[in-house]
Amino acid sequence: MKKYVPEPFRIKMVETIKMTTSEERDVAIKKAHYNLFNLASEDCYIDLLTDSGTNAMSHNQWAGIMRGDEAYGGSSSFYKLVNTAKNMFNYDYIQPVHQGRAAEKVLFPLLLEKGKVAISNMFFDTTRAHVELAGARAIDCVVEEAKDPSDRKKFKGNMDVKKLEEAILEHGPEKVGLVVMTVTNNSAGGQPVSIENMQAVAAICRKYHIHLNIDAARQAENAYFIKRDEEAYKDHSIKEIVRLMFETGDTFTMSAKKDGIVNMGGLLGVKDEEKFSELIFKIKANTISFEGFISYGGLSGRDMESLAIGLEEALEEDYLDYRVGQMEYLASLLDDVGIKYQSPVGGHGVFIDAKAMFPHIPYNEFPGQVLAIELYKEAGIRTCDIGSYMLGNDPDTKEQLEADFEFTRLAIPRRVYTQAHLDIMAEALIAIQKRAATIKQGYKITWEPPILRHFQAHLEPL
């Protein structure tokens, strides 16, 4: 078992959470139509549905909340955020928005349209949805080793550079509206991307004159893995590595609700203001239409103030040691009992291999969702499926797609849960593993919306 990395902070405020009975949880999950998103927060003892916006802010961030300037135009909090982000990422233009999908909503329709494709190391659900909403098709080109959870190779979030170039040539460079590098690679299990890989992808994009966007939600965690595991950068600071990562892109979109350590916020960045002056003009127009005036982008002044502070705190090495250390501690407890997960463990969660736990349950009965429901019933732990249930149906045939993985994601909020909570997560998984063979069937969908179904769909046991 790996030693637990002690918290580099002390707790100043607590929130009471409720313990529920097994009978209460059975009623609650049935009432929620077996969709974890539909559960009331107060019915969840440990909430691992997402690490997005569920983080604990520092005393400096809470102090910033009180300093927030709520002016509609040109607030001091806006300038503080913009200057912090410009200095951190070395990009000329920074646009605040209310969250990551808002940045995609603003940017993607300017680069994508019907008949075009977007290529990524792996699109997450909302990013894929915004590609499709713009009329384009999303293509994943993650490295093959990412598809084998037992393969402990480093940087399993990388783009398969050969596949990327083949896809560009197959569709024609003029049809590729966008390449997206997701760091870390959430859908592949929070796996990091190397600078070497980012630079290789950037070179291909320059060769074919294709726009490269960085999906930067977890960029601080990615920088930590680069410093630790990419030999050429072991002596670089986290801040230096972040700049090198962002040097490869033309733009970035960021859900700041992850590595901004805030409850609400997002950013859109453009590296070269002169080269992309027309694009920036259109970004401003879309921001005003969709988000609000450009100097707040759907955020209050206090949100921008706390985000400026959180971006800096997320790059502190002691914090990142602890952050990734939590994942490694939990993973080591699973290693001790042979529970399989996407290994080596990623930066923001542990992705349990539900296909390995329930090999008898087919992809169209959603083993990842099965395990998520069992975790809730076992211990009041709310998680989510990252598999075929989330992937959805083929847009042309309407048939259920089979995902490369069937994961149940335990997304760990930042600075929220303690070692005891991690122990409870492991104990619940061990209990489910012992009775896994008795869980014979999965779930069927009884109702679903046309897009991003997993947020709202209704299910029932088969």
C-alpha cells in the first residue's frame, strides 16, 4: 500500500454530510430512474460525480470573493484575471466565460461546420457534443495503449500521431476544421499528455495549416506528470512547463472549475492577437450574444477574483504532490485486492474497469453504470459511467455505440475528502467485487434526450 501524502493545508470550515441507510438509498436511486445525476446531493455521502466545480476554495480565494468588483464593464477583477492568465499561459487574448462548455460554444462554431471534422486525442462528452452541434464530426485518435487499462505505460493520454496524419489525409486538410489536444485526457482515464507529443501534433497542424486548440481543464495536473515522468523537463518548474505546453496551441478552452479550483468559471485564450484578429472579433461577438459583456463573460466579479487566485494555487508543487498522491493511494488499495482500473492512475480520479469486474454484462447493458449504481447502493458513493452509456448512439444509424472502455469514474474533488473517505471508497469496491458474479444483468434506457443523454436519461434494471 502506498503511503498517504499528507494534506498541505489545514481545515478551517466543515460541511456536515449525511449517512443514509441501504433502504433509503434503494428508494432514492429508483426515484432517480437509476441515473446518478438525478440524485439529490443530500442523499450522497461521498460525491464523486465530478471534480468540476466541486472543489474547496482556500481562505485567500474566499477573501477574494469579498474583494470582487461587480462593475458591468471593465471591473478590476476582470483585469486581475486576464493579467494572471496572460502571464501564466503567454497568450495575447483571454476571454472569461462561465464554464468550459461555454468556451466551446463560443469558439467551435467559428471553426467548424457541416461537412468538416474535428480530431482529438480523445473528446470528452460535452466537447464532442459541441463539435456535433456545430455540424461537424468528432474523431478520436488516442494511442492504442490507452485502450488497455492494465498497460502501465506513461502518457497514455497522447495523440496517436500516425493516426492523426492518416485522418487528415483521409478527409483532406481543408475539411479538418480543428484539432483538439485534451490535457489531461479525461475520457482515457485522466491520463497525461507529454510535451513531446504536443509538439509533434503542433508540427503536423502547422504542416497542413490546421487550427490547434488545447482543452486545458486539467493543465496543472498534466504539467505535474510531465515534470515527474518526462525526463527532459524534470528540472523545469511547473510554471515553465505550463508555458511550454501552451506554446504548442493556437487557442485554448478551459473549464476553470477543475484546475482553477473554483465552483464556477471558464476561459478562452488566443495566442497571437495579430494573426487571429478576425477570430477574436468573432469571439467577442459570440461572447456578448451567449455569455454577457466581454469583461465578465457570464461570471460575477467575485468569481473572476477567486479564479485568478485559484489558477496560481493549482500550480503549487506541494498541492500537486498531494493531489496526485490521493489518486495513487486509492489505486494502491485496489492493487492489493486485484481490482482493475485505468493504470497508471491519472490526475483527477480513479477509473475502475467495470468491464473487468462484470465481464458477463455486455456493453449495451452498461457495465460502467452498473458499477456506479452498486457503489451508491453499497455506501452512498455517487460516481458516473465513462463508457458506452455516456458515448451514446451513432448519429447516423441511431444504434448504440460500443466504447473503447467501460469505466466507472471516481472523480475526486480538490481539497475536499480525507484519507478515511478514500478508505471507504476502497472498502465499497471490495465488497462489490466479492458479489460481482451475482449481478447478472445491467440496465436498459427507457427514455433519453437526443444529445448528452447520460445527464438526463431514465433507466431500469433488466
